[in-house]
Amino acid sequence: MRQIKSAWGWIPTLYFAQGLPYVAVMTISVVMYKNLGLSNTDIAIYTSWLYLPWVIKPIWSPLIEIFKTKRWWIVIMQLLIGASFSGIAFSLQAAGWVQLSLCIFWLMAFSSATHDIASDGFYMIGLNEYQQSWFSGIKNTFYRLAMLSGQGLFLLFVSWIDKINPGNPTTGWKYLFLMLALLFIILSTYHNFILPKEDSYQTKDKNIEKTLSSIIKEFMATFIVFFQKKNIKSTLIFLLTFRFAEAQLVKMASPFLLDLNEQGGMGLTVGDVGFIYGTIGIIALTIGGITGGMVIAAKGLKYWLWPMSMAITLPNLAYVFLAYNINADYLSINIAVAIEQFGYGFGFTGYMMYMIYSANGTHKTSHYAICTAFMALGMMIPGLFSGMMQEWLGYKNFFIWIMISCLPVYLGTSLISIDSDFGKKRE
């Protein structure tokens, strides 16, 4: 692999590409279905089930290590993701568009989950421990930039198209997904040329010599070794609980901002939400993510884990404030979102580094995929009932419930142990 300087040529674009289909499936779909008239309960249930490919991806993750190269999988999956975006664009005006679009979102989710396995594995074999710590803030920032583009810039684009072509709410979404399809064709072509060759091992030659029995044996060994890791129960509790509050918040944040004051919401337009997340949200997220990576590289993950657990939870109080002040001015809304996004960027960096820590050893790529699967399960289950909770409690009490939901985060954090030097720069 090339040295750290060349990594700047592919880490930002690779993790931006990793984040885009995820934000499309998990966030853009929420706003789109809300804009097109679905209820909060239906939105939460439908879109939370879309997490399932990320939950079950360890089932096929060993195949990414056994067949072809991670580089090959990255390029091909980006092409499939582009095709999925195109399919969604043309599904919105079809009969049964909800069911059809959900099916294509499922295809995108499976392609995206496979892309995650390959790209995370490529990252881990290409960089040493210190470089992974240093770039953790960078890759997480570009991943979250993709997330915030979905929440921000892309929504502004939809709002702009709707103003030019009023009367048909599907037009803006159609052009957005066509634009994303083109973007992924470009990204796939770029990564086909820019990604370093995996010269350290010859996967193609090894595949020829493998028998079916050896493949099955290696496949099973991957899971056995993972669940035999030291303190695995504490690790799994941490992975499942760290995002318990956020999993519910993220499903209802956009509906809350979009719902009318009479419904307990902030009464913003799609364009307003896009502007907030696409400007102040991106700036706060970037600062939080980069800062998180830098402080871990300076003093290690163990030193910063508790502050990062606090950072990903306590800023949720900003939504409690907004729920009790639905007539708050535009500046106050921007400040509240900035506080929450900075905390998320800072705190999530620690979570990502802990997954790398947990995946160390043999079968690193597959074990990291297993970690992210438990992360996805920790997002899917709370997300499933978030819409029902909100409609039952109302927004005010729902966001108080979100603060109560922070307690499992602290429980999970208290159970794990980390080597004091992990993540530090080594002389």
C-alpha cells in the first residue's frame, strides 16, 4: 500500500461514497416519505427495517475476504448503488410506488452493506494503528459530510426543483436520485484508477486453490474466533447501547422540524431543514469529527471514551429546548442543531475507534463487519418503535424520553476496558 500522503487521495472520497447510500436509505427516505404524506409510525417502521442488510452483513462478509479483492468489491458495489439510485428515481411515479421504492432501497442497502465491508477492510489493511487513529476523524468527517449532504444540500436541491416545477412533489426527488446515480458512476470510475493495488496478498491466486470445504471451514472460523474474544459480552452490550438514544432521535428529528406548530413541530420547510443541516450542521460536524480523531491520537481512546459518551448524548437536550420553544427564532434552531452535530461528530469518532480495537487480530475485515452489524442492530430496534413512541408521547415528552434513553449508553461504556495506549501516536 502507498504511504499516508497518498491515502488523502482515496480516504475522503471512499468514505463519502460509503455514507451517501446509507444517508439515502436511512435519512433521505424519511424526509421523502414524510414529504409525500406517510405517517411518522409508518416511516419509522419501513425505514428501520432497511437497517437489516447492515445487521446481517457478517453472513457474507467472509466472502469479501475469500473471493476477489476488496478493491474489486468497492468498484462493483458503487456501480450497483448507482443503478439503485436510478431505479428509485423512476419508481416514484409508478403504481404502488411505496412498495416499489422500498424494494429498491433494500437492493441499495444490500449493495451499501457489502461496500462497507470492503471499504472498511481496505482501510484497515492499508494503514497502521496510528494512521488509523489519525485518519479516523477524517474518514468519519467525510462519512458524516455525506450524511449531512443528504440532510442538507440534497434537500435544498429538492426544494429548488419544486419551486421551479410546482405541483408535483415527486419531481425534485426524481432529479435528486438521477443526480446521485451519475455521481456514483463517476466515483466508481475514479476509485477504479485511484485505489492502491492490494499487492500484499494475491487473492485471485488463493481462490483458485480453495476447495468448498476449506471455504466453509474458514467461514465458520471467522465467527467462532470473534465470539471467543476476551470480554466479548461487554463489547456486545456497548455496541448495542451506545447509539440507543441517537437511533430514536435520528428518525424523528427531521419530522419534528417539518411538522407544523399545531402538531408540536417547528413548522420548517424541506428547504429550511436542508439549509440548516447543509451549512451550520456541516461546519459543527466537521469540527467535532476532526477534533475527536486528533485527541484520540494524542492521548488514546481510553482517556477520551467517557467524554465522547457524554458528547453523543447530552447535546440531545437541544431538542428538548426546541420542543418546549416551538416558536424559537431561526438562529436558535441553527445553534441547537450545531450543538447536537458537534457532539455527534466528536462522540461517534470514539465509537468507530472502539470497533477497530475490537476487530484487531485475525479476520480483521470480517470482525469489523460483525461489529458494525451489532451497531446496525442497535440502530434498527430502537428506530422501529421511535415513530410510535413519538405519536404516543408527543414531541415534548418524546425528547425527554430520549434523554432517559441515554442511561443505557453510560451503562455500556462502564463495562468495557481498553488498552491505555490504543490509538496513541507511537514514537
